[in-house]
Amino acid sequence: MAAALRLVGSLWGKLLFCGLLISSVVYAFLAWTRVAKVGLGLPQNDVPSLHRLSLVHPTGGVSRPGNVSGVHVEHLLERIRTLEARLEAKARRQTTSDQTVHGRQLNHSNRRVFYNDLKTYPFQEDPRYKESTCPKTVSSIAQYSKWFKDRYTPKIKTFLDEDDIAHFTDISRHDLPFGYRRQSKDLLEKILTHPSFTNAPLFPASTRKQCLRCAVVGCGGILKDSGAGQEIDSHDHVFRLNHAVSAGRFERDVGKKTSFYIFFPESMSIRSLLDKNVTFIYTMFKKYDMNYAVNMLNREKPPDYIYGSGQRMTLQTPNVDPAKLKIVHPDFFRYVFAEYLDAVAYRPTTGAMVVFLALHICDEVTIYGFGYDPRFTMHYYDTTFVKHTDSSTGSHDVDNERHLWQKLHDEGVIRMFKRDP
């Protein structure tokens, strides 16, 4: 009887062990299929297979059939857990705040949902808005272009001010840069009530011309050897952005005058500006950018920016006069992205933001260094020829914006600088 019980116990133990082994193999297979389904783009040597997940003894020996122990199974499970952790880390790196919206990738099926979500709530309007008295202004174009009229909101609030603290709930329905969901109201209040943040008007009433002609200067290679500098500087106001190199040999092509400079922490290149009487327009795309705004107002060095991959970037101390600082309103981001870019990609480029800011500030707008022409290098300051980037990057859809510039040009809303064929 005892012998029979030992035999049954032995068989039961073997069956139990085989069950554990089979479940482990199934778990490994599911982990492998998860890699394929998630599509993380791992290199070949990072894609697990049942062969590579063979049971390797902790001491280095490879298990043979019939020579498997509980230690081997536990080691296999540990390897699978390690693999899962690697996959999750990889996924987090590929879905950072710059490349996701509300924590998810925007694919074809949910882009329309996001687009509708952005347009659900009305845009904040500026109670201090005054209509231009210029006979020919951007607003007047709406009567000739139905496409533009259906999208244009002249009274939209372009910049943040202290009044927005009282409307924090209204501007917190979306994530940055379209709102302050999951962000601290105290932090925003700290920025907008900072003693140095005077938030002065763009133009004192006594100095604003009746009709403002503005140039927006991008970094496109179409400006290289264009000789457009004098034409650019002839405008009443000139907008520049990011790495707006205008000193030295570039002056002939891009001019030297700068009235407004738009930037975010990683793109700031103020030292490249020749003109010192500049209004700085700041864009906040992520939480770090809000803390960086406090650093600017306190005139202190910001901490390193840490990317999702763990890479650190040391940023220069922002040399910005707080009295000349303006911060783009999140509803203006939402307006540009939903009304003109149809919520394609993840957010508008800085270039898109500055063009539409100019359209809401000026009466006549000409853009330089925008669009696409394969005859020219990517940037006017390139020392060697650089091909243009792919049509879509992690955060932007470049082709979509190129089509938009052409559409605005064709509708007579802007004039786009082009080179002869």
C-alpha cells in the first residue's frame, strides 16, 4: 500500500511539474507574440524566440529533456520577467509626452476621436481684443475665402495672463500643450503672478501703426543664397524661431531685424539674434517647460532635461528679460492644431505656432524659409547639403504643414516666399 502511494505521489509530482513547465512555455510564447503585436521595432537580436528561451541552468549548463528541475523553471520565469521589463521600458521610451496624446499613440482609428475631443469646448476669447482699423487685414480675407472663414477666430486668446488662473478648470481639459490636465494649478499661478512677469502689451496703443506688415522667418534652406535679407528687414516686425541664426554671413539672406522670437527650452538660441530689442514668446509642451518658465523668471540655471530614454540634456541659463516675455495660451495651441492641422500627428511645430501668431497680431504676413523644395538643403545655415526629413516625425507631420502653407498662400491669407524655378 505504501509503495502504491509513493508511486501515485511520484506520478502526481511529475504531472504537476509538467504542468508548470507547459505553462512556462506558453507564457514565453505569449511574451514572444506580444513583441510582434506591439511592434516596438526591436532589432533581430532583441526579439525572443522559444529556442532562445531554452532552459539555461544558472550554473551555465543547458537542460536536456528529462533533466529539468524546479530551479530551471524558476530561472526561465525570471528571464521572462526580465524580458517583460525590457519591453515595458522600451514602450515607455517610445511613448514619451512629446510623442503621445493622453498617454496613447494616435493611430488612424483614434485620431478622429482626438480631433473631436479638441473641438468639444469653445476656445477662450480675449476680452481686450480690438479689431484692426487697417483697410486690408487678415480678418478681411475671410469674406473672400470660405475655407479660411470657417476656421478663423479673430478674438481667440493668444497669450496667458493672470486672469487664466480663475479659468484653470476650463484650460485643464487636455494635456500639454493643449491644456494643463494633470499639471499643478499652483505652478501655473506661480508663473503668472511672478513679480517679474509684467506681461506688458505687445504694442503700446500710442505706438502701434494702423497697418502692420510682418515677416515670419523659418530656417528652411530655400533662404540660402537668396539675398532676401533686406526685404525681410523692411517689414514692420520680424518673427524668428528656434535656431534663428542671423549674424555674420547669414544677414544678407535672412536679415538681422528681430521683433519676436518664439522658442521652447531645447530650441532656445538667443545668442544667435543680432537685435536685442526682442519680445520673447515661450511655448510650453511638457511639465518640464512649466518649471523652466519659473527658472526664466528667477533668472536661474534650469536643471538638466531628462528624455524618456534616460539621456540628459544640459540647457543654458535663459537670458530672457521677464518684462518682455509672453507665454502662448493652450487654447491657441488647440485652435491651430484642430482648426488648421486637423489634429494630424501629435502637436503643431513651433513654425506653425509662430505663423498663426503673426496672423493674429499683424495685418499682412509673408513667410520665409517655409515649404519644401528639394533643390535646397534643409536649413539655410547648413555647411553641407542635408536632405529634407521624412514627411512624418515622432511629433509632427511635416507634409501636412507644407500643404497648409501652400493652402494659406493660395487663399491669399499669407504670401509665401519662393525661388524661381
